[in-house]
Amino acid sequence: MASTRTITANGIELFLREQGEGPLVILCHGWPELSYSWRHQITALADAGYRVVAPDMRGFGRSSAPQPVEAYSIFDLVGDMVGLVRELGETRAAIIGHDWGAPVAWHAALFRPDLFAAVAGLSVPPPWRGKGRPLELLRAAGITNFYWQYFQKPGVAETEFERDVAATMRGMLCGGFADPARSLFVPEGRGFIGRSAATLPLPGWLSEAELAFFIERYKESGFRGGLNWYRNIDRNWELTSPWQGAQIHQPSAFIAGSNDPVISDKMSGKHLGAIERVLPNLKHKLIIDGAGHWIQQEKPAEVNAALIAFLKENY
């Protein structure tokens, strides 16, 4: 069984789930998730011979949630993981991320190849820095209702999501996040979640008790911290200018579901098609047929097998 504790790293408090002994593996969750999202992977990886640590990321769950929007840049997020490795007394780690945790993992490998020896991303392909600020490019293309844009003004999405946290989390997790037209674009005056969220049936991979865990944690923490990650999208583009065109040379892996809108042509499809441009040492690329966005919860057996095989061969 995984144990939990809170440590100080990079000047903030990080709540951790950890289990096992051996080479260190860090699991970075995305939005709106928690370290609990890795519940199926922690024991499996520990049983395979690894020291597995999954934090509630900055702004989420029981970890610190600084107030300033500027405290959530990619430098802060990667800095937390660098600090975590140090506080754990280690000098080397593999890092794995899902959703927003994937860019953290990719950039950690990019910024600190001396520290992160292997990297895997779930759902979100590696960074390919475009020609301009992402939000500006959206506006220039005539797009005004993409969900990134809806999340920008502090207080707007928070008010919607915190009005009924149970309906919000049911809508996020049970809605499948599988229809790009529904999940990536926000209809005028309707909000991100939609009016039918509270009545959505549970998918087979999620129990009422598991959903209740997410609901209770988000009732305690609110949504501001995680939304602040989105409010640094253009700033992250500016901060990462020194890495324009850079590659990640460590052994790498990518896993996603075939029904995940994040790898659709409307979002990251072109990045997925050119993934080897950023990952010249890509060892595993797995698209799981029929799976959606919450890949490590939806298909734990397949994800665990792929991650263990990757780690055993490359770390």
C-alpha cells in the first residue's frame, strides 16, 4: 500500500503518495486530477522494482497553491520536480506525466537531462514551440471560444466549477472528454461543463467511491491553482525561447487513447505525427484503441505493462 506524507520542496509544500524501493520514478498528474489519479500505477510500478512517488502538483489537492498567477510557470512546475528529487535524497529519476503533467515531464527532461534519465508522456505529445504565443495565434485564426481562452480570466471558470463541485467532477471524468466539438470549445453562455453533467452515468473504470474522492478534495482546494497553469500558456512560450527547436535525447515513450481529443488534428495531431522530431530516442509509442483522455485510469493494465516494459529496457 502507498503511504502519504508532505514535504517541502522548491519553497512549497508537496503532498506525496509513495511506495516501493529501487530507482526513483516520479508521476506527474494533470488537470483536474490528483496524485490519486495514479492509484493503479503506483503499486504496479513499485512491485516491478521502483521507488514510486506521485505528488499532488502545485496548486492541486493538499499541496501548496500560491496565489499569484505568475507562480505557475513551466519553470516553477519543473522546479518543483527538481526540488522533489533532491528532497528525496536522489540524484537520478525517471519522470512520467499525464495531461498537464506531460509537459512538466517533457520540459523536466529537456531542462535537466543530467537529472531525468528517462521520460514518458501520456495524452499530450512533447513540446514543439510554435512561431508565436499560443493564445495570440488562436485569436489570429478567428478562434475565440477554445477552452484555454475561457480559462484565462481569473474567477470565471472557478465560479462555474465551484458552484457544484460534484457535477463538475462528474462532468469532467464521466463525460469522457472524448468529443472535440463538445469538450474543447465552450458555447457562448453555456460554460465548460454543460447542463447535463450531474446526470452522467459512471464509466466502467470509475466507481462512485473514486469519484467521491475527487469531489471531496476539490471541495477543499477549489480550482484556482490548476487553472493558473493555463494562465501561463503565453508566458511559457516566452520563457522557453532558448529551447526553440531543441530535442529531448533521453529514452522516451508516449501513450494515448485513440479517442482522446488532445491528439486530434484540432489540438495536437500535427505534433503527434512529428513526434520523433522532438524525441529522436523514442522507444515506445502506444495508441490504445477505444481509450479516451483519462488513459491511466481507463486502461491501467495496458498502461502499466507499457510503462514497466519501457522502464525495464531504458532506465
